[in-house]
Amino acid sequence: MNKQIKQGKHRLTEAKKDLELAVSKALCDAPLSAVELKELSAVTEADLMLKHGCDIYMSNKVKMHVHRELFRHRAQDLFIDRDNDSSYVSGYPERPYTATSPISESKQGRRPKLNECPSDPAAEDKLVTGVLYQLQNNNAGENLKLRLGQYIGMLRAMQLWFHGAHHVTRGTSFAGDHVNIFGRIYTDIEKEIDGAIEKAVGLTRDEGIACPTYITELALQVLRAYPSPPVISELTIAATGLEIENNYLSMITEMFKTLEASNELSLGLNDFLAASANLHESHVYLLQQRVKSEIGNAIGS
């Protein structure tokens, strides 16, 4: 009897170590095995915070990595549903790939991580605030166009992302999130982006900066850096929205400093950026309080 108890304790200890290792691998963006993926799929964000020492951003990163690995396993035919475990495979998309035409996982085929620079040194680009590529250009006029173009692209991406969050928010906080948080944020940005484009055209005298294809391409670059609202939990939606807003504030702060240093910050643009910062700081407040409330509920339960 004692031997069985010891064996049981040993198995529990080993299982806990394996799960801790899987969490560590997820935080490092390392590939997960099918067993590790199945175990982490069953772990909630609250469990990660309460039992595994993760904060909210770490727990979000773990769950997003699990989601990406689910797609990778499905696309690469690394997992076969032999056990008919519907809870494990429910996050998979319809199979878009086959074993003979898998997703490329080479360095050339994957999207750069947020802390990586582009592989082409001739581009002289770098990632700024984990969102947009920033070109180091000594031409003052081109620099202003670039900054304003990135600014508009970021706003368009935010409008699309928060509009999506407004549509798919769910759970007990649905009414408040749908109308008073995500509904308010995306409508604020819709109003702001119109003035931003007109301001950019007026300052640069270049109507090309209002080109919808150009703006959409910049917005798509931003959107690829964040998880899509339909595939993440309500807590992760709020936390990701908070990260986006903070990155936006960092971006316009950097933009303000750069344009001021190059004497390209007009009085009107100065006022415009300050008003934008004030608006988005109010969004940060809403999202901060939403995330705090969710964490408090998880701990209380």
C-alpha cells in the first residue's frame, strides 16, 4: 500500500515537472510535443497565475503559444485525434493544408518576432514599440511622410482590431465590454482617423498618403503582431487591447520627439498628437480596470 502511495506521489511530481517544463517552453516560444500541447490546453489562465507563478502577460503568452502550436500541429500533421478528444482539437481550424503541402517553418517562411529586426540589412529598419518598422531616413520631408503614414496605419489597425473585439466579446461582462469599452474605443478611433488622414495630406501635400492600399498594408503589418480577438479569451482580449493602446502611446511619444528634433513638428500637429494621447490614455484606464476586475474574479474563485 505504501509502495503504491509512493509511486502515485512520484507520478504526480513527474507530471508537475513536465507541466512546468511545458510552461517554460511556451514562454520561450519553443515547439511543444503533442502531450505537452494537450496538457497546456487544459490549463486555464487563472491556473497559470495562481499555480505556476505567471503574471497576466505571461499567462496570455502561454495560451497564445498553445493556440499557435495547435495550428502548427494540425497543419504539419503532427497530431492525430486517436482518442477522439474533442476538447483538445476544438481550437483547430478546418484543415487547410496536407502532409504534402505543409506550412513552411524555415526562417524565411516565418513572421519575425516582435523583438527581431528584418533580415535584410540594406533596409536599415528596426522595430519600434514592437509594432511598426521605422526607416532611418535623413530626408526631412520623407521622414515626416513616413512617420505620419505609420501613425495612420496604426490607427487603422487599432480601429479594425477593436471593432473586431466589439463584435466577439462574450461572457458575463458582455454588455459592458460590448458597448462601454470596445464599442467606445473603436468609435473614438473611427472619428480620429479621418482627421489624422486630412492632417497628413495637409502637412505633406502628398495625397498618396491617403491611398487605401498603402494604409491597409501598414495596418496589416500591425495586426499581424497581435492575436485576433475571435480566437482568444475575453481576458486576453482586454489584456491585448491594453498592450495595443500602450504601444500606440509609445509610438506617438517617439514620433513627437523625432519630429521635434528635426524641426518638423508644427504647432497644429503638436496639438493634434497631444489630444490623441489624452484620448488614448482614457482608453488605457478603461482597459486597465477591466483586466484588474477579471484577475480579481479569477483569484476570488
